[in-house]
Amino acid sequence: MSIIGTILIGLFAGIIAKLLMPGRDPGGFIITILLGIAGSFVATWLGQAVGWYEAGEGAGFIGAIVGAIIILVAYRLVVKRS
């Protein structure tokens, strides 16, 4: 259930990240949501590595949003250079 929860949190985090970072994304809204899901997984993994979360515990909503924004910024930089 924790993976499904992380995906759902990431879905909403991707939507919020898109709203917080206006502008045209190279991949569109669906790619932004997928990046939000990836950001949620990264925030969960990083939080567990640092010790903020226990194993099996997903990242908080704010952490997922921050992870989604970081991945979205990185995605924009990589696609912009290509």
C-alpha cells in the first residue's frame, strides 16, 4: 500500500508543482504529473536515507512537492539544452 500511496501523493504533488511553476513545460501536463510521481519517490527515498522517514513510510506531502519541483526544474534544464 505504501507504493500506491506514494504514487497518489506524487500525482497531487505534480499538479501542485505545475501550479507553483508556471510557464510552458516541454512535456506538457502529463509529463509534469509523472515527474511529480518521480519527485515523490525521490523525496521518500531521500527522507529514508537521511533518517526523516522510517522504512515503509512515504514522504510527506510538502516533501513530495519539493521533490517534484526539483525534478521539474532539472527536467526543464535538460530539455532546454537539448
